[in-house]
Amino acid sequence: MSLKKSINEFGDHLGDKESLLEKNYPRIAEIIQLHWGYKEIYQYINKLLVVDKNRDRQGFPVQVLQEIYKLQEIHEKLFPNLKALSKG
């Protein structure tokens, strides 16, 4: 099941648009979905967003970054206690 369908708030955010994250980075979308509802999602998203100088990565298009940030924001609202647990 897609992120858009399984996370109502994300589907509402996208409206009729398709998720570019799911379309162009299906493996990343799958991992986010697997981590959804667990504290490990914060470590994974942070790993996606932080550029490591020793890695040769191009980075994400702005629209994909916006989707990742929106998913993180939704997760924080739905599971407010998990972010504090992820730091421990």
C-alpha cells in the first residue's frame, strides 16, 4: 500500500497529486512506511536529509524534500512521544 493511501494526512496534503517520493524513490518510501509509527523513523529521515561529506550523493529535488519533511511533521503530530524516545 502506498504512503498516500496508508497515511490519510499525507494523502490529504497531496490531494490529487501523486507522490514524487513514491514515484521516483520507491525503496525509500517503502522504508518510511515500514518505520511509520516507530521511533526509528527519525533516525532514518535524518540519515536521508543530512549530507555526509564522505558520500557521493546528489540530493533530492525540492518537491521530494518537501514530502519527506511533511511526512516527518505528520509523524510528529500523530506520535508526539516517539521523537523524544528516538534521542535516547
